[in-house]
Amino acid sequence: MFAGWHESVTVAMNRKSGASFRTPPLLTTMACMVFVASAPNPAKADIGGMSFWLPGLMGSLAAVPGQPGWGLANIYIHLDTGARGGKEFQNSGSVVSGLHARADALAIAPSYTFATPVLGGQAAVSLIGVPLSVGVNIDATLTGPRGNQISGHASDRRAGFADLFYEATLKWNHGVDNFMVYVTGNIPNGTFDATRLANLSLGYTAVDGGIGYTYFDTKTGREFSIVGGVTYNTINPDLQYQNGIDFHIDWAASQFLSKDTLVGLAGYFFQQVTGDSGAGAKLGPFRGRVLGIGPQIGFIFPAGEGYQGYLNVKGYKDFATENRPEGWTAWVTLAFSPTEEKKPTEPMRPRVVK
């Protein structure tokens, strides 16, 4: 997805305060997709070094069911990444060296959680639209789209909307244990341009699916979540380039300091398990890998009658990269979701003793 959608729009339930909170499914696990389409990262693995999945998309409380009804998540993602001049990578139709890419994206994800159980679990669906701005700078273009040798500095910038992303989740709760399955993908917007360094669309469709688990003890306020998935990418017809199959794990651990504040760590592991292919794969079947880790802090607050808000800020620093650009990402998530309806208490009736 979005080079890995970062704070996957996760469903979070604040049972500790007696209210339930759900960040739209795509935000917790979906911000991921949105950013993937927008950021032009360099590397030898996956075209441009970017994958459909944005590592770090899934976060704390990812597998916890939410309350039925409509929700809305807004996620701002800033990505800054690059590869030194000694590394070659393929960006669109060019083989380039010494790339630096920056991207800013705002993912807007309405979601709906169903009240009727499905296979004993809770189903939810989300759509994500992403207005964004992408900038790419390179030190040298070694081979252009038509095979011409070019050198010198070049840059490109584009602004607009990324592909449309969708996500569906199914979640179960059993005491402190929560389980989830999900599927997500994109609908290309048709704006991909093989002659541009910066693109707003992936130029192909991808489908990602996986499972997740969250341990959440409301008595101690401790939480741990882990989500793993696999991405299949179709071929980019403009480039005749097909990314390999990707495997990814996102995890997060947090401690509630109070009923409405949490702090913790989050991280990810991303590994391309099969090589790239197609006539356009000029650098061969290179496989990419990256690990990342960083801090997070979250706040839950009332947001009008029947709703509550959630603000989460987190950041990741890449390390142990292989055939991918290296950098950092920052996530700011503001989500609104239904709270648990309070059942009216019945007035006590006088006891009649016969």
C-alpha cells in the first residue's frame, strides 16, 4: 500500500474508562495504503523502493472491536527518505542514483462498523481518500525512460489525490484477547505517468490481507498488538514492472497512564519475499527489507454526544535497510468514533412482602 500505510486505522476500545473507541480501520491499518501511493521512495526492491503497504500502518489496539456506527479518521503522514549516491534504484521509467524524497499526505477515512455479528465477530469497512504533495530530488539519472544516458540534478513535484483505498476487517473479543482478520487494496486513479519522478498513483492494483492480535488488560492498562500480512501486486502496464510479494509485521506496546492517556513504543518489519519481475525491471529481482521503531503517545477525549475522539502522535526511524531507501516517518491521527450506549437504569420498585 502506501509504502506501507502507517498507523493502520485500528479499532481501539477504551474499556478501561467504560467507553469504547474505534479508530477507523483504515487509519490504524490503513493510513498505510494511502501513503504508499503517494510517496516516491528510491530503492532496488519494489519499484521506486516503495511498496503498497506502508510499514507502521497498524498500531495499538489494532484488533480490538469498536462500537457500531459511523466513524471518521484523519491521518497526517510526513515521510522523509533517501538513498546515497552510491545506490541505484528504479523510479518510474528511470534508473537513478542519489535520491531524496519527501511526501506529505492527509488520509481521510470514513468507516462503518456493523451491529450484526458476522461469524461471531464484528465487521467494519472503510474507504480512504488522500490529498497529498510529493517532491523528489535526484543527484543523477543514469538511464532515462528511452535508454538515453543522462546526468545531473533533477527534481519533480506533484500535488493532488492519490489512489482510492478500501479496507474490511472482522474482529473478535475474548476477555483480554482480541483477534482480527483484514483485507485491503487500492483502486488506481489513472494519473500515473512513467515519465515523471513524482507520482500520485501506484499505477497498478494491489491486495493485502492478514491477521492481528491484541492483548489488552483493563486492570493494569497494559496493551500489546501485532499484525502480520502479505501483499500481492499486479503488473504496472505502463512500465511492464511487477513488484514481488511482500510480507510485513507491525507491532505496538503501550501503557495507559490514566483512563484517557497512553504512551508506548511501535515498530515494524518489512521483507520482500519474491523478486520483482517484468520487462521493465531493469535492476533485476532485488528484494527489499526494512525495520523501524519509534515512540507514541495517545489521548482519548469526549467529542460531543455519543462520540469520542482519539489523538495519536508517533514516529518511526528506519534501520537495517536492504535495497530500500532509509529515512523516517511521522504520523498524527485524529479519529472520531461512537461511544458505548449507556443503558437506562430501571427505577427500583417497592418490594411487596406477602
